[in-house]
Amino acid sequence: MQAEFNYETEAVKRDKGISQVLANSPDWAELAIIEMREFKNHPSKQGILTTPQIKLWITTTCGRPKHHNCWGGLFMRMIREKIIREADIPQTRTGAHRRKQTVYEWSYKP
């Protein structure tokens, strides 16, 4: 018999796992946040951002994280710190069997 799914319990587990992964790359994560704040203020970088664009910028300026799961933790942190937010623009990747692709935009603190 399968236990009932509890969103709050699972969210706590997810956040703990993300924290552990980011803890293994603290310098990379901090530098990536700083770079994204700088990137955000660059006049030519306004508008819509895709995951590949963000990853390319961070990889170019900060290198790659120690573990690929750091990317998810970094994106969650950027959303929580209001650096980026999901844009309300439906978009799909034709090379990925038309599955949904998250598109981001800059999130401005009031």
C-alpha cells in the first residue's frame, strides 16, 4: 500500500535536497547569484530569458557547478530572491517533442 502524498512534506524534502546540493558548491552558487544580478542590470539583457540562455551566461562567467542538480537549486533561489520569475508566455521546444519550456523574465523588487 502506497502512503498518501503530502505536498508540504515532499516540499520540505525537496528543499533539503536542494540545500545539500548547493552546499557542495557554495562559491559557485554565490558567484552565480552575483553574476545574474549584474546581468539583470545590463541594458542589452532586458526581456525574456530561456533556461539555456541563463545557463550559458552563468557557465561563461562562473564555470559549471560540481553537480548538475545545482542548476535547479540556483533557479529556485533566483526566483525566491526575485531576480527572475516565470513569464506567462507559453512556449515549447520543437526539438523536445513539443514539451513545455519555461521562459523567464526579470523580476523587479518593488
